[in-house]
Amino acid sequence: MTTPTTTRELRSKITSAGTLELSIEEVPLPPMGPDQVIVRVDATPINPSDLGLLLGPGRLGTARETGTPQAPRLTAEVPAAALTAVASRLDTSMPVGNEGAGVVVAAGTSEAAQALLGKTVFAIGGGMYTQFRRLHVQQLQVLPEGRTPAEGASSFVNPMTALAFLDTMRAEGHTALVHTAAASNLGQMLNRLCLADGVPLVAIVRKAEHVELLRSQGAEHVLDSTSPTFDADLVEALAATGATLAFDAIGGGTLTSQILAAMEVVASRASGEYSRYGSASHKQVYVYGALDVSPTVLDRRFGMAWGIGGWLLMPFLEKVGPQRQAELQARVMDELTTTFASNFTQEISLDRALSLDVVKAYAKSATGEKYLIVPSLGEGR
């Protein structure tokens, strides 16, 4: 095919006047360097980690469609108090989309670039909500033979996060995990990974049907945080697994505090003696998501040996270095359609990604509602 020189891509802008503007823009593709290629993006997921850039602090209750079928646009109000937090991006139109997969349709002159021509590849390069993406060869990984772009579109964020949780656990001397919002695509991956690696896992979900979902996939300790017996059930699950480390996708509310308190109950039982400082067993919760944006509330019933911190994938990967990152990515490729398989409930076009009903649906980050953008789909899809 002729080397593309332009592309339609989804962009997000927050103005200094307090407006979120989402649009599909026709933008030029700069000429390729020797070690660069152009990928036709065939599949790119909408992850919770994409929503911070895509929607920011926009109030979707005020959102309205303001474009045309040929040039879709969506606008929403941004509270004045939230503008300070996004000051560095004000009035700048930004491309969105962390990861995706597709076919290399043009390549630079280097041997490495030419070797990728026609290959189905995965990319973690940002700006993936687009028809075509210019990328450096080092940003790409060839998918295993026979794997489709849809199968490989989520090859980084969720799989590498699941693997990084286990690496963090081992590095910090823990032997088991607690995970919240555990019926998500990431949660199901983590369950399969823990089963494969023999790591005890306490999975916390928010609906009774999600308990059954995970148990049907082999999970042993699955708890519904809305159950009236949740706190007691959590203590027993922690006692059975010995988990003293949790990764929390919720963030707000009291769940972090409940987990630490239950860990303290188990540790105090084991110590067999009273201390006004609580047990000496260190308990750690890492908050890595913000499904609940309300304040994190702590009820100090968990002694003094505890920690709460934020956790992000990219700083973890920088810390462990390129060799370990390559080892983790190789495992993802080997188990792409088993341990690290992703499930998508809807495939939508770039244009449809700006339909108000669709935006409100994927903004909820609801379990079982995972969206995959397929830029080649026609209008209305």
C-alpha cells in the first residue's frame, strides 16, 4: 500500500476556560527515520489507565455531543478547582491510548525496520487511538505466529501489572496477595497467574456474581465487600493465606483500612501477647487505582507496623531494569491466549468512542464492560 501521510486520531484537550474537548482530528504523519515504521492500528483497548488522560476531571454529567458524524466532538465542563491539578496540559490537544496492535505497513531503511514490514506487532507507545502510528522499532514486539491484533492489543498494561505484583511481593518478603476489584480483566489474569505460580490470593469483589465468576475459574478465597460478613470473612481468608500485602484498585473509602485491620487481627492472634503498639508484623497496601475518587478513610485499628503507598507500573519497570522487563514480556507472549488472555465485550470505531452513551459506559470501568477500539470499523460501529 502507499505509505500513509495522514491519520485520524482521537485527541483530548482541557482548556484554561474549564472545558474538556474530545475530538477526532486529521493530523499529518511525519516522515519515517531509518529505525521507524508505520503501524496500521487494528485494535487498541480502553484501559482505566487511559481514562485519566482521556477524560481527566471532566464532569460527564455535563457532557454533550457538539460535532458532526464526519467530525465527532464531545465537550464537558471541568470544575475550576480541578484546573490546578492539570495545569501542565491546559490548552494542549493530546493523543490518547497507551497500547495496541496492528500490522506494519511501511518501514524505514534500516535492517531492523525492514524486517518488521508486514508483521503483526504490539506497541506500547502512547497515542494509539488512531488509524496509523509512527513508532520506533524498539517500541514494538512481534506477536506470536497466528495471533491476531485483538488478542495482542492488551499485551502490556494488565499482564505486566499482574506479573509486577508478584515480583513486588517476592522482593518485599511477602508470600501471598490481596487484590481488590478482582473480577476485572487484570484481576482474572492475576488469579490465573497466582494459580499457575502457586501464590495464595485473596480476591475482593463488589458483587455476588463476581464471586461465582472467579470461583468458576479456580479461585479459592473470593470475598464480596458488600456482604454483611465481609470483615469476618476477610480475617479468615487472611489467616488461611498469610497475606500481608494488598494491591487496591479502589482507592477511596474504607476498604484499605478494613484490609489493614483484618491483617492486624490475624497477626495479633499469632503473636499470642498484647502490645499497645499492635503486632510487629508489617502490613502493606499499595493503591494503584482510583475507581472510587472519594477520600481514603483510615480507622486506626491496625497497630503501628503498616504502610500505605501509591504504586505505578512504569516506575516499577524502571527499577527492575530492561533485562527483567524483557523476561516478563517474554512470558506474556508465551501465555498470551491463556494466562494473559483479555476479554472484550464491545468493539467500537474511533468515531463511536466519542458517542456520549459509549463514553459514559467505558468511564464507569465496570467489570465485564471492556471496550476495544478498532479504527477500521465504519461509522456507527
